[in-house]
Amino acid sequence: MATNIEQADLPTLIDEAMSVSAEFAHRFGALSVTQLNWRPNAQEWSIGYCLEHVITANAGFFDPINRILDGTKSVSFWERLPLLPALLGKLLIRSLVPGAKGFVPAPKVFLPSSTDVAADVVERFAAQQRELISLMERCRGLDSATIIVTSPASPFITYSLIDAFRIIVVHLQHHLHQTSKLLALPEFPR
């Protein structure tokens, strides 16, 4: 990872999101539905399931960011606590860096409803990435370090808007790393 995501500014995060999105399309765009759903064992996720998971997780950020942009977002009790957002954002970012030690299970709210994914998952992922990057672009004029948002996973987890974007990007990097390892397995169906 060339970019220090924990310190990255919004233009850098936008560039990295575009780069990672292009890499997902390049590596997985031509896979069959069988390949997208293949898992080496019952405990591991398939490439398609990882993509569905990212789609599910990122979707939770869209409404709050749109409310920030249109000026209708209200501030929750947890978002008012002064030190909590800075601490939680950094912890989440560090836990998601590809190759980080320790396993952080995905919150249930971010898990797709089925382990079998449809053949259009790569196209839906790409469409959502374009929408996400557009939202990030629209936030360029905001002071994203002082705007506090709540995690879609829990009302008790808050972080700055810039950390939300950092979490989104490092999460993309994490799953690109994970899915690329699946693709490289000798038993992966060709």
C-alpha cells in the first residue's frame, strides 16, 4: 500500500478509490458466476460475496453523506462526544489495513443475505463505486475533519467524515487483497 490511508486527504482518497475500483473491474470483471461464487471452504468468503459485502457496507454511508451535503443532517448524542470520533476512526482504519494482525469480524448489518451472488455483482459494485466517488467529489469543499458521522454498523461508533472516507477506501483495499488471494489459489476454477 503506497498511500498512508490514516493521513490521506480527500483528493488522495478519491484517487485511491478510483484506482482500487479499476483494479476490481480488471481482476474480476470477466469472471463467471461460478467463479464469483467459488469458495475454498465453507468458512471463507467468495469473491462475489466480498463484493456484495462491500456494496452492503458502503450503502449505509450514502444517506448520511447526502444529508450532510443538503444540510439536513442532525447531530446525535454520540457524535457530540469530543474524543470518541478521533479514537474510533483511527482504530477502524488500522484494523482494516490489508495484512493487519487480528481478525475483525464484519458486523451482521454488513453481511449479504445470501452466500450465492448474482452474475451482475461486478457491474453493481462498479456502479456503486462511481456513485461513491461522485459523493466524495461533492464533499471536496467541506471541512471533513470536523464533520462527525455515525457508523452504519452502530449508533455508538462515530468518526469524522474524512475518517469515514478513509475507512471506505481501506475497506476496499482490504477486500481487494482478500479476493486477489482467492483468485491466485491453484484450485480456483479456471
